[in-house]
Amino acid sequence: MILSCAFVAIAGIVLAADHNDAPSVKGQTTDITDLYVFQGQNTDNLVFIGSTQGLLAPSATSAAKFDPHTLIQFKIDNNGDNVEDLVIQAIYHDGKINVYGPVRPSHTGTRTKIEKEDLIGSVPVTPYGATLPIVATGSNGIRLFAGPRDDPFFFDLDQFHKVVAGQASSFNNPGSDTFAGTNVLSIIVEVPKRLLHASTGKLGVWLTTSTQESGHSD
């Protein structure tokens, strides 16, 4: 299981990024690049964005696919105990991404199960180069998208390496975007805040990818 973590106030914005840093999943469908959580244009909603398979060149993007054996999950702690109280799950099947939740998970931690009884909707994967994104509306007013997107994360990796090596003391302004011109595969779920039950007004959110172990059904 691979994860990226963040913390967000209901009215705020948060992001976390990690590109090709885990050797065991580098270049694989389980490699997480970004997690974003922010208030939607409709301020009663929160938008969750999870991206995988980073640093895709335009020439490689059209062939990039979501893996039907990789479960992508937004895990949500709504009471401050650092344990997921709700999950939003997404998995590829027959050209679409099926999305489940937000629902209390059957298991917490490293063990997981697809909550198939809580399917909220499916969205076809928008193909690379499409003029318009395909957006679907699921139950409870939840909106869904899945497909390739330009990597929005700005980071000057070369200057970072210089800072770490003691060859520079700071980043440049504006610097050079290492990720410019590369793409990711993103899943976007816009959820009414009322479904998240955040009594404290704060959420802990982390993104995980999981693959099924041989001999196990959940």
C-alpha cells in the first residue's frame, strides 16, 4: 500500500505531492503523484483529486491506463484520531471508473475491502486529447471525473537538488517547472460536505493505492 497524506480545514485547501520517489512502485500504476483537497465552486462541496502515474510524456499519455487491479482510496479522518472514518474508493472496470462511498470502511489500516454495496456512480475515462472532459453525477449529488490531466504541480527539482547538496541557499523566483509538459492520471470526486460528518470542521485526508494479494478476496 502506498500513500500520500494531507490535513485540511473544511473551508481551506491542501495539497501533497510525491513523484517517483518510492522505488518499489516507480513507473507502476500504483505510484501516487498528488493529492489535492479544496472547497468547490459550490462552497457546500469539497473536491478530492488523486493523481497517479506521474511524469507521463505526451507521447506516452494516450497509452496510459488505470489498472483494474489497483484500488485508489481517499481515506478520511473526521474526528482527529488519525484513523480513517470514511473512505472514497475508485477502481477501473470496462472503460469506466467505479466510485464507492463516502462510507465507513469494513477494515482500517493496511487491510481493505471494496465496499461494493456503496457504489455511488461510474464515469467513463476521458481519453487523452478529448475536447471536453467527461463528468458524471452520482448519487447524493456527487460529481465524478477520471482521465489524463496536465500535471499542475510546480516544482524546481534541479534547484532542489542544488539546495540539498549545499550548492545553493534558496529557490529561484519563479524557478523552472520540472513537471511542465508532463501528465498524470487523475480521479476527481466532488462531495457535499454534509456527507463527510466533520463535526470539528477539520478533516485528515490521505490517498492510498492497494493491489489484491494472491489468495485474498478483500
